[in-house]
Amino acid sequence: MNKKATLIIFLLMISTGLLAQVRKITGKVIDQKTGVTLPGATVIRKSTNEIVSTDGAGKYSIDAATGDLLIYSYTGYVTVEHKVTADKNIINAYLEDSVNQLSEVMVTGALGIKRQARELGTSATLISNEVLNQGKVVNPLQGLASKVAGLRINMNDATTGKTDQLVQIRLRGSRSFNDAKNNPIYVVDGVPVPDIGRLNPNDIENITVLKGANAAALYGSEGVNGALMITTKKGTRGRGLVSFSNTTTFSDVYLLPPAQKQFGQGQNGVYSPTEYESWGPAFDGSIRDLGLKLPNGLQPTALYAAPSKDNRLDMFQTGRTLQNDLSFSGGDEKSTYYFSVQNVNIKGVIPGDKSSRTGARFNGSRTFGKLNTSYNVNYIAASRNTTPDGPWYSTYVQPANLDLNTLKNWRDPNSAANPLNYYTDATAAKNPFFLMDNNRNTSNQQTVNGKIELDYEFTPWFSAIYRIGLYSTSEESRATTNKLAAPSGNRNVNGSVNDGSNDFRRVNSDLILNFKKDFGKFTTRLLVGQNIRMDDSKMISIGSPNLLFPDLFNPGSRAGELEGAATITKYRALGTYGEFTAGYNNYLFLTLTGRNDIVSVLSKENRSYFYPGVSTSFVFTEGINALKDSKVLSFGKIFASYNRTGNVTLDPYSLNNAYSQINGFPFGGLVGFTPSLTSPNRDIKPEFVTSYEVGTQLGFFQDRLNLEAAYVYSDSDGQIFDAPISSATGYNSTIVNAGRLTNKIIELTLSGDVIRKDDFRWNIGFNFTHINNKVKTIFGGQEEFRMFRQAYAVVGQTYPLLKVSDYLRDEQGRVIVDAKGNTTTVADSAPLGTMVPPYQMGLSTMINFKGISIGAQFDARLGGWLYSEVVPRMYTAGTHPATAAYNREPFIFPNSVINTGTAAQPVYVENTSVFSKGDKAFWDGQGKVQRNTAAKSDFFKLRELNISYALPKALLAKQKVIREASFGLVGTNLFIVRHKSNTYGDPESLYNQTDGYLSFRQIPPTRMFGFNLNVTF
């Protein structure tokens, strides 16, 4: 019996030893949704903390024993665990993306430090590379439009806008009367930079949008408007990857302002072959002379008939954008690398306009024991060749029957298109193709951006980071107008040239000390640091407005004095900051922040200022036991924050009384200078923005449905701006601390999976923002202040307010006409409403089915107003449809009244007998009534559409070269629905960083469609 017992015990020991024996476990880490393997994923054996990474094919191998727990993780995915069993040596781990897993989301916080979103006491939105590049944009900022609650993107047309469109970005409205100072801060891999418009969108891993001053408190004045935290791609450990993508798109103009097609050139109903305004007789289908005889004796003629199409479209061509991207990435256990090159070629919608961009980026990292290093460099060379803004606004004032296709051969001296033979010599209506070729703006810009970061872990509870970044741009520009000598003064064109150079350099460095310590269920983290920022810029221009010879653009070949200017500026800032975060059991957090800035643009007495902040968050689904196992509410968090941030919107030397050389000097050896007309105020202090925010994040049904809501209040006091003063002081204005601007904001974000299966997923997202920007006070008790053209700051009203001239009306709002049927205009009498849409909405949908993806992004904005400068010019030229509404005959003005009483005691009755003339003088006056040029800016548009197909893994498995491949179709601005009063253009395509303002200089907006191809080797 004892022998049997001994044998049994011996056999059990052997079997136990076999079960506990360490063996090789292999497998793959796979994306659950797409089936794509995940190179660089981390696998941890929990019992020994041994760590391995998957190779380029997503495979791993690790030593483990039966009963061990293996932990699989990958950035952007939910971590999973698998227990090793005796019967399996191969374990494949399927990871689900964490986009909808609120408890797992990691975001890039201030200073570029990764942290759990659950810790933040403010709103933050993470935009992935896939979402950002859905529309295959060239400018990454355009890829954010309508995708983030509280974020508004406008497209701005300027000299560069024809091929390299400018972007205006606002987070949660305006905090400053100085509109140029309302931009958020851009931070690339932890380093603040002044611009990201030319950053390759395909190099971006994700963008964390930190909203408002509360979220970006550690950035000081620069973070008062929020922050865009851009994280670029990095290499992964394992076999290297090579990726190539091509996107080819085509663009066409649309939404041209309507024009009448009933009447042609002339005046007072009489045809004139040399008149460009359309006040002539009605089109009759006859052949008529057009202009004077040519040098060869021929008389040009034209068909005097209504065109079957809009001839103005012939001024434009189909634009084309060609993007090619190539990247290499990889790494080993100690280092990673990512290298990319991109080339972008753009042919504009105006003939001759073009631009190109070539960029290269290298990101690397290396670990040396306790020292982690990362470094990157980005080089971008961009060139542009465009025409200024003359061709379009010369076109829309000319007759509807003018055949623009006959105007392209203007260089032929015997052509009617030649500027010496053109049918009219009016300076306001030249041959648009002559203007395109004769006036050119060119530029070549080189940008270098990079950083070096050293992160050393002295102890498990203390580490230090030193990060230094450089951003440098150098641009050479030239603007030319070719000289044209003509016998007629109006046809003569003065030759001009202006050469410019613009160099900018920013050095930004941070020293950050990190302390962290856990006490049971309590976690603490203390961060203290110092930031040094140094900006240097130099701008030089030299030129002449009166060149002597055609085709010779040399400032030395001129008549008159040489013109030129040089500006050198320096800006210095020193910031000291700290952040303390305490957490309890990973569900309750409190964060305290503080920063002190010293800036060079203020006087010594005021240049140092301090501001604090506090925020808290509570994940109540983990802190309240009754909610832990809820099948309905899977995640719940509430958060709140307070912050007071100093904001300095002054440019360098604004507080100095600078003298400048006046016109005509130097005259020989005599010099002449004049002081600035703005009185410097050495007592200027920072304006302070006080912000409060409360909100909640909720996840339902295992985070299948997610909701985020926030209410924000900000109060900007002591605004820095130029206020008018009596010219008796010797100045026209002075810089003051005055004015108060408040903002109340409601944000809602809702997203969820309508269908979630292994091979089919349908996700819908919606975001809503309501902004109530109001002016509380203005300088010196003023009730209103004109900001720009028709944009006003008015006490007690929304900001900015559109105020326009309107008709003189009676108490019922009817238009008063005099005995001759003429109306009377009252200046700035009609406050219409805000020029920033207070209601902003975004709607997205994404369908994934067996390799097929369909993504669409819709955008809606309601409640705003816009003002167009195109309309008055079209009224004057007789091309606006209103000028032909009554067949150019006398008519009774709609909704008009006449005064049957006296001027002192008027009696207004409905007008049934007094006719308005309806001639040029009358309609020209109507064009000057600004109420006729204002419209509601409401719109709903399909902003982006992307349809793609990824080749099946099974198909690609038959060869070893291509790992992944996809192709698709893409389009932007495919349709738009506007308010019926807006016939002027796209309400978001605005002029030069303004709100709600459409300039007469702007070309029409464009819509784009094309295709793309992506291959990974």
C-alpha cells in the first residue's frame, strides 16, 4: 500500500512539473474589425513582466507556462488578457479599437504628455488619422471641419487662396477684439509652432483638440484659445513597412453670383460698342459691332443675344491636385524610425495659377538604459505662382454675351483681345486673361521644423524631460505688373515690381521635472517646468511702381524714387509652470495648475503676471458600487474646471513711439520722419480670460452609444485694442485696456454604432455647438465700435454684429419713397445679427462591410449673417438680376409708402401711384443700400464623401510583396443648401480672416472629386 501511495505521489509530481514547464507561445495580434495584423503590439507575461513586441507581420513569440496570464496591448486599442492553457501553444489575440471605449482613451495633454482622458477636467476630442484624412485634404486643418464640437473652420481666399487656401480656425468663439489673436496654439510632438497648414496630413497619427484655456492652461497666453496637439507617426518594432499612396482630385468653381441675361452693353437703353456696363437695349439676336476697328482695318463683331450658358465660367478651368506619399517605418527593441516624403502639385482653377510642395520628415527614437530619446526633423519646400484678384472682379461686371473664349489670344496685336484693341478702355473692365498673364505673384518658401527630446528616469518616482524645438521659415516673394505703353491713358499700364523676403525663426525649449508617487489607492503626480521662447523675424521689401521697360522687372530700371522697407522684430518670453494631479482609485481626480509669464512686449512694470487653474473629474460608474455592473450605463464621468489666463495680444514694439519716413523723403540729403498716429500706453497690462466649464461623458450599452455634453462660460476683461481719441492730442488712437467680452457655449457630441458585427459596422456621429458671444463694455463708455467694414462691437449685442445701411421706413417697416419714386438711405441703421453662426452642427456616418468603407461628413451652420461686396458692383454695372426685374421700366417700389402729410407731421399711405424710374441712376442707388447686400448665412453641405475598398487578406496572402492595398473615390463640397436670401456664395468661404464678409475680390468657391490608391509593402 505504501509503495502504491509513493508511486502515485511521484507520478503527480511529474505531471505537475510538466504542466508548469515553460514553453514557446506564438501567435498574432489582430485588429478585430478589419482582420489586419498589428505590428509593434506589446505582449507581456504578467508573472515575470517579460515584454515582447510583434514583428512586421503582427507575429510574436514568448516563453510562458500553463496558467500564465498574457496581456496584449496596442495604442488606440482595448487591452485584452489570455490565460495560457495546456492544450494551446498558439494564441491569436483580437483587439478592438478604443474609439468607443471611453475608459481606455488616451489623449495628448498639455506639454505633449500622454494621459488618460478620464483624468481631464475639461473637454478633449481625439481625431484619428483615418478621420482626419477622410477627405484627402492637403491642409490638415481642413480635415477637422465639422468633426469637433466647438471648433469652426472657415476657408479664406487671399492672394494665396487660389491654390493654397488659407484657413481660419476658432475654438469656442472669440475671446479678443483683435481677431488675429483668436487662433488656438498648434503643438507638434510637444513643441509649439506658429502654423501647421503645410504639415503633411499623412504624417499625422492623431490630433487631440484641447478646448479653451482650461485644457491648455500650461501654455499660458498662447493656450488661451485652446490647443491642437498634433502627434506625428512613429515607427514600430519588427519588420519594416513601406507605404505608398496617391490621391488625384479635380476641382471646379460653383456658386457664382447670378447675373441677368436680358440686357447688354450701352447706356440709357442705347447700344454702345465701347461700353462695358449693361444698360443698353434688350438682347435681340443680331450681330453688332464690338469695340473699334483693329489695326488691320477689321471691325470686331459679336452676337448680341442671351447666352445659353454662363459665359463667366469660361474664365476658369478645371483645377487638379496631385498628392504622392511614400513612407518607411520600422524598428527594434531599442529604436524606431519613420521616414516619409510627399509631393503635392496643384493646378488652380484660374489659368496659370499653380503651386507645389515637397516635404520630407524623419522621426526617430532610441533607448539608452534609463534615457529615452526622441528626435524629428521636417523639411518643406513650397512654391506658388498666382495672379492677384483682378480677373474675376473684372469679369462679373462685363456683359453676359461677351464670349470669354475669344479673349485668350490677347498677345496677337491684331486681335480684339489685345489690351490696345479691347472693346472698352475702362480700368474696371479689362480682359481677364490679360490680367492673369500680366500680373503675377510668386513665392518660394522653405520651412524647417524639428525637435530633440531627452527623457531620463532617475528613479521610479522621478524623471526629467528636456525638449528643444526649432521652427524656421524663409520666403522669397515677387509681385510684378508688366508695363504696357498705350496712346490712351486708360489703356496704359504702369510696370511695377516688388521683391520681398520674410525670415522667421522660433526656438522653444522646455525643462520638465516629473514626480509621481502612489500611496495605496491614492496616486499623485507633480510636474514643474520652465519654458523659454525666442522669436526673431526679418522682413525686407524693395520695389518700384513705375518701371521703364516692358518685360524687365528690375527695380533699378525705374522712374522716380525706389520704394522699400525693412522690419526686424524680436520677441522673448519666459514661462514657469506647475501642475499637481491627485487621483483616488483611478476614478476621482483633482488637478491644480499655475503659470507665471514674463513677456518682452509689455513694460518692465507689467510684463510679469501669474494665473492659476483647477479642474476635477469623477468616473462615477467606477466610484459608485451600484453602477459598476450596469448593463445600460457602461461609463460615466463628470468634470469641472476653473481657469484664469493672462492674454497679451500686442505685437513687438507696440508700446514704443516709432518714427517712420514720410512720403517724398529722403529728398536729396534731406530726411523727414513722422511719429506714429497711435499713442503708446506704457501702462498696458495683460487682458485676463476667466473660464468655467462643467460637463459629462456617458457610455451606454458597453460604450456602443456615447454622449459628451459641456457648458462653458468665459469672461475676457481688459481687452487690449486701439481706441479713437481726439486728434488734438497729436494722435488718432491709443492702446487701452478696456472692453469686456463674454462667451456662453453649449456643446453636445453623440456617437454610436447602429450595427456592430464581425464583418459589418455602421457608426453615426453628431456634434452640436451653440455660441453666445456678447460685448459687455467698450472703452470710455462707448456703446459701439466699428471693427471692420460692417462688423461692429455693440454693448449688449452678439459679437461681431452686422450693421448695415437701410431704407428710410415708416413704423410698419415699409419703404418711404419721395414724389419721384426715389428711396432714402439711412447709414448703419439696421443691426441684423451676429456674423458668426451661433448654431454649428456636424453629422458623420461610417459604414464598414467586408473591406468596403463608406464615410460621409455633413456640416450645418445656422443663425448667422453675411455681407457681400459683389452686389454693389453688379448693381452699378447693370449685371445684377434685380436691375432687370422690371424690364428697365418705371415701376411701383414693392412695400412702399408715400407721405401725404407734412415733413413735421407725416402721414404714410400705401404707394399705388408714384413710380420709380428703374434706370441706372435708380439701381445704382439701390446697390448702395447695404441691406440689399446682406443675407442669412445658414447652410447645410456634404463636406466630405469617401468610398473605398480594401483587397481581402486571403487574396494578398498568395504573394509576399503587398501586405495591404485599397483604392477609392473621394469628394468634398459635393452639394450645399443655402438660405434663400443668399445668392452670393459659400458662407464659409470668407475674405482674409474676417467673419461673415464676402469681398468683391474673391473668386467663387470650388468643389472637388477624385480617386486615391494606398499600398503597403
